[in-house]
Amino acid sequence: MKYYIITYGCQMNEADSSLMASLLDRAGWQEVESAAGADLIVLNTCSVRERPEHKVYSTLGELRAWKQSNPDALLAVAGCMAQRAGEEIRRRAPHVDIVLGTRWFHHIHDLVARVRAGDGPLVVSEMEEDPSAARTGNDLAADRAPLRAFVPVIRGCSNFCSYCIVPLVRGPESSRPAEDIICEVKALVGRGTREVTLLGQNVLAYGRDLPGGATFPDLLRALDPIPDLWRIRFTTCHPRDVTDELVSAMAELPSVCEHIHLPIQAGEDKLLHDMNRGYTIAQYRTTVDRLRAGVPGLALTTDIMVGFPGETEEQFEESLRLYRCIGFDAAFTFAYSPRPGTAAGEREDEVPQDTRLARLRKLIDLQNGITLSRNKAGVGEEAEVLVDGPAHRGEGLLAGRARNNKQVIVAGDQRLAGSLVRVKLAEPHLWGFRGHLDE
Ligand code: SAH
Ligand code: SF4
Ligand code: F3S
């Protein structure tokens, strides 16, 4: 039996997809890279903005023909949109056999078996914590041990930023026991993984919900000594949760990379307040100063949203001035998209869509200039690069990442894939650098 998984959304969804794949593999299924010939298709979905949701409905529409010509094949919808709109999905796409919410992905195989036995269609999206969910991953994750692996350490989010659907679809914060994470990382490294990215919607909240008071920096300290684990990354960080302990762990631990993704969202206090972000611009800047002072060579990236309800031209311009001052190495930029059930989704002072898009364009232009000038400043430096493999950009080229997470492309022997090399950074680009191997 063959399965095909299509993943939308964030790295947590990628990690969940990979776990579903391992579960199916263990049950004797085989992964394929297209719908043709698949006996099961799983869409792992995202609800964070309207657009990824539309995309899912259009993909479901396209899969109607596939389903008609493969009546015994199964179609499953998992992830955040399945959690938010399970019944609606079944109504709009009755050819969907299984809808499984965010706390159910690890039951994929049982649910498939039930539907195959005639017990379908099924919609399972209860939010209650299934005690087995937190432990899912331990030995499974190592079945697929990529060079760079994602390791969920805390699921859910309890922050309730006013625009955000994540707490509604992912439930409250729930940390995995540290010993499970350590065991999983050791297993991954034993099978060839050399870099892990510790994942959480709010990764710095790690441990708050666990007995014993372990913190995220404690987790970093526990993972750092694992032999042959070269690099540790983590994402995403809420600015309010950056502590001195985090800064010193980043500074002291050799495997922890010099990069932090610290979403700012807006650059003006009233907007931040209305977004329920829990910090002011002054506090954000102090946090950045502490990080930059404590962690030499740190790359700082962020998420920025424009067109939040009520955002005035002045607030937008003030935000741009701030972004110019801070100088992010890169930013993911978004136009606000109202989400059902969120506090901001109820607001009536929406910014018109064309204004949102015009502001987004302006922000992207500004940030592109900043990104390029920050990369220009890096030219001539030496970087340690972990080589992923052949670059998509041309024959004989290798692609990898510097410790600060910037992409580096060099000419070199394909056998360097999976190793650490020293590179002299040469041409700056928006996406990173072209460089030369240091012999
Ligand atoms: N947990 C992460 C964010 C996850 S969502 C964090 O707090 O940093 C990723 C990004 O999507 C957010 O940082 C935000 O910039 C954007 N986003 C979230 N909700 C959105 C909405 N309703 N409209 C537009 N962008 C949104
Ligand atoms: Fe959403 Fe805020 Fe939680 Fe991030 S911290 S997932 S933006 S509620
Ligand atoms: Fe999207 Fe869910 Fe991730 S809403 S961003 S897939 S947590």
C-alpha cells in the first residue's frame, strides 16, 4: 500500500508529517511522491491565514477525480485546519474519508484501518490531551534521521495573541519530558543526524507546564554534550521569554548556533498592545541589545505583520523606521488575515485589503534592502558551513548553512555533503552568499 503526504504550514506540521510517515512505514506502507498510484493521501493543513486554507480546498477539488478513479483509496485531512473546520471540510468535500485534528496525527494508522474496515468516514478532533500524544516521537523519529532534523519539544500555545488561531487549533502549551527529548535526539544522532531544530510555537515556554521546573536553557544544556551533535537550533521565540539564562546558554554552549528568530509583529506600542503581544518596543529593543551583546555574530530574524485592524499610515511608517534601526537579517512578512474565533477577527476597523497589500510591498522592499546590506557586511568573513548536498542553482555546486542560518553556495565535491567545511564568504545575495571553500 502506498501513501502520499502533502504538508502545508510551519515546521511543526513538517515534523508531524514525518511522524505520520514513520508510523505508516512501520505498518508496511510505502511513501510515494505523487497522488498517482497512492492508496492514501494525507493533507496536513495550516489555518494561520486564509490563503493556505483556500489552497487546501482547491487541492481537495483537484483530488476529486483521483478519488473517483481510485474508489478504494483514502483521503485524509490532518493538521490545524482539520482541527478548526472538520465538519465544514466534510461538507465541502464529501470525498474526504478521515479528518484528524492536531492531537490525533499519531493515530493515523488506526484510523485508516478503521475506515478500511468500513467504519468511515471519520472526523476526530477532540482537544483533550491524549496521554500517548506527548510521548509520540521517541523511537519513531529516528526511523528517518535526516542530517538536519526537527524535534518538537513543546506543542500548543497559551499566548492568545489577538490575531492568532494557533492557540485555538493547537491547544494549550504541553511540553515533552526532557528525558524523552534527550533520548530522541541521541537516537537521531546515532543514525546520522548532525543538527536538530527544537520546535515549539513558543519554544522558550518549554518546561513551564512540567513538574520540576526545568527551563528551555536547561534543555539546551542537557543536549549540548551529546557526542556528534554538531548544531542545535530552536524556533520560535516569544520576545517576552528571553532570559539572561538563555543568552548565557547561547553564548557558552558550543553546539547552540548564533541565530534567533524573534517575531516582532509590529513596530509601534499601541499596535503591540492591541495584538496582545505582552511587550513594548523599548522592551523588545532591550532584549535585542542583550542578545547582540551576549552572543557575538548573532543573526536576528523576525516575523512582521502589516494591516492589523486599526493600523494607521503613521503607525506603519513608525514601524518601518524601527525596522530600519534594528536591522533584521531577514524577516517573514505577512498581510493581516482575519481568523474566525480570534479577538482581532471580530474588529470592524479593518484596513482595506489593497492598503494591506501596498504596505506589505513597501515593507518587503525595505527589508530586502536591509537583508542585502547585512549580507554585504558579511563578505570576506569565514564561515563554518554544514553542507546539505547539491545546490538547485547549478551543476557542481553545493548548498549549506552557516551557523547563523544563512544559506551558502560553494563549488565543491558532492562527497562533502553532510560534512562541516570552512568557507570564505564572497558574493552577497538576498538568499545568502556565494562562497569559496577554504582548502
Ligand atoms: N508561534 C509563532 C508564530 C506562528 S504563526 C510566534 O509566535 O512567533 C507565524 C507567523 O504568522 C506569525 O509570527 C505572524 O507574523 C503570522 N500570523 C499569525 N496570525 C496571522 C494572521 N491572522 N494574519 C496574518 N499573519 C499572521
Ligand atoms: Fe500565535 Fe502568539 Fe502563540 Fe505565536 S505566540 S502561536 S503568534 S498566539
Ligand atoms: Fe499553520 Fe498550524 Fe503551524 S496554523 S503555522 S500549521 S501551527
